[in-house]
Amino acid sequence: MNISEDYVAVVFAGGKGNRMPSITEYIPKLFLPIINIPLFWFPLDLLKRNGFKVCILIVPKTKIDVINKILYDRSLPSLDGLKITTVSFDDDEEGSEEFGTADVLLQNLDKLNKKNVLIVSGDLITDLSLEGMLEFHQKQNSILTCFLTDSPLGGAIPGTNERTKKYRDFIMFSPENKQLFYLVDEDDFGDEEKFPSSLFRSSPHIQASAKYKDIHLYAIKRDVLNALKNSKLTFSSLKADFIPNLIYGQFSKSKRRLLGFDEQQKYKCFGYFCTSNDCNILAQCNNLGAYFEANKTVSLLN
């Protein structure tokens, strides 16, 4: 059996593109052209090529009619074999991008009817095979596997002397088995981070790094997402809120209790590490440098 048959995929294509307002002010991020194909098509094509059959595409309410028309008028390269259900969220409120990820997922838990869920960023472009990550997730009996890379596509912004900002993630993990102990975006990193002592007893070696980038590609056990409704905590963002708390809960009974889990229920989260040798292109088009480089690279590959 194709391992992807155990998954329902969720593609979040509702981002506003706050890191590149000079173009997203005029063209919504999900419609940005990559060799004349809208950006939102690329993660869907990734799923199709990797044998996925079911996908939920989350888009802004104001764009859903246009998205459905584009998907079904067959103007895009074929996505035959992938059943796509479009789901919208209200994007009229200020700050709706941050609101969307965890809250929209909570509202659609009933549609996630597989053993596992693959969460995919709507700005991801890659020719990567997902088989290795899915097999790793299964082999490790991981409740959460985060895709991490040291070589995301990026580059200078054409026509300017502006230096491209390095958007970093701070992580801690076991170099032996890749168990993930900590993951946070540098923008969410606090001045005083506290770690439970049990974390340092959990592994003989712990490596800390700002070398790897989280491109918002996650394999997660479906049952774990029940914490979105059962938790005593409030989550507005998967990346900034839910995932860090889930990772912390590996080492804290009180955190597991707050998440709505049995405090005696032990679990593990892992990172799946990818290098430039694993694919021809790996781009998260959430900034101008990555967007322009992705256009050039995709053009060369086609």
C-alpha cells in the first residue's frame, strides 16, 4: 500500500505575503506567478506526484470562488487523481493570517478522517519525494515530524542593494535519532527561554542550531490534533503556539495535562532533515529573494 494513503493533506494557502508587500499589495500571494502558473498550484502538484489522493486546500473567503474556477476550468497543468476540497476562512479581519492556521484546522477536524495529516505551506515549491519523510514518521512512531532543511532556495532582490534577511529557526535536537526538543522562529524567541530539566536527561547529546529552516511541512498523527479542541491552552498559530507546546510536552507532565493528554502518556517528536542533494529545488516563497530565485530555477528545470 502507498504510505500516503494513510494521510489527508492540508495545504494552507491563506498567507498574505507580509514579507513581500511590494508585490502582494497588487497580487494576492497565492496567485503570484511562477512561470505563469499560480503559486498555490505547486504544493498541490507535489501531493499529486507523491501519490496523495485527498487534499484540503485552505484559502481566503474572498478568493475561494476564483480558486474553484481556476481549479475546474482545467487551465492549469493536470492535478487529476488528487481530490481537492476547498475550505475558506474569513480574511476580512485585521491579523487574519495569524488567526487562520490553528483555528481553521480546528474548525475542520471532522474532515481529517485519516490516521495521519500532512500539513503543507501554500508557498512551497519542490520536486522532493516525500516518501522518506513519511516512512521516517512511521518508523519512529512520531506524533509530529517537522521537515527541516539547511539549504532553502534564496537570493538577492533584483534591482536593489537591499540585503536579504535570513529568516532563521532555533532548534534543539538529538544528533543520534533526530528527536526534536525545541523549535521556534527567531521572531518568537524570548529573551529568557526556560527548559525542563527532564529535557537534558532525555538524550546523551543535544545539538542546538540556527542552521536549519522549518518550511512549514509537518506530518502529524490525527489524534494529536484533538488537542486543538481539548486543550486548556489557546492556540492561534500552529507554528508559533501549538507545535512548540507539543514539543515541550514530551518532557513535562503538566504541559501534557494542559494539552488535554493523559499526563502519563509519553510521546516523541522528530525532525526530518533534508539537504540540497535530496532535490533540485526546495523553495518557500515567503520573501522576495526566494520568490525570484524560484522563478529562475523552475524556468531552468522546465
